[in-house]
Amino acid sequence: MKKFFLTLAGAAVLAGSMAVMAPEPAMARHWQGHTQVCRVVVKKRVVWRHGHRHVIRYKVRHCWWRR
């Protein structure tokens, strides 16, 4: 029983030291809502080849930071 109690106490001390190593709350609050959002947009371009109109479709990623 004594050994079991010591392991519980050791686990509590470890958990306390892990909490101290976390970044300060100001930084955590600052980075909390910042996420990068990417959206794939299909763009179209018209080119003339051999007297005919060709539509070229290509995908572009638009990324921005959102709070």
C-alpha cells in the first residue's frame, strides 16, 4: 500500500512540473484562435489556338490567416 501511495505522489509531482513547462498564458491566448485557412479556387483562362477558343482551367490555393 505504501508503494502504491508513493507512485501516486510521484505522478502528482510529475504532473505539476509538466504544467509549469507549458507556455505562458499570454502567448497561449494570443495563438489560440489563429488558424490558417486554405481554399482551392478554380481559375479559367481563355486562349485562342488555331482560330478556336480554348478554356484552360487550373487550380490555385488561396491561403490566409484567420483569427
